[in-house]
Amino acid sequence: MRLNSIILFQENEEWIVVVVEDGEETRRTFANERFAKNWHDGQRLRLGLEVANDDA
């Protein structure tokens, strides 16, 4: 069984989300940080991973 993971980072003025699902990597780039974070959080939910609460 392979673990799923997701990371979000900024590189060269773009926001990048990398999803690893069942060993396969998918990478998406965004110009807007909020769009990247929203997609990241949605993918975390879909994969059953914990979503951080930014309201703190």
C-alpha cells in the first residue's frame, strides 16, 4: 500500500501543488495563492488527509 501526500510551495512567483496518490505524482501550478490553497485543501479532503484550519 502506498501513502498519499500533498505539498504546496511557492517557486518563481507561482504556487505549486504536488499530489502523490497511489505512487503517481500530479503537479499543478497557480498564479494566485488563494486558488492554490483552495485546490490543495480540496485535494487533502479527497485523499482523506487532515486539512489545517487557518483561522487560528
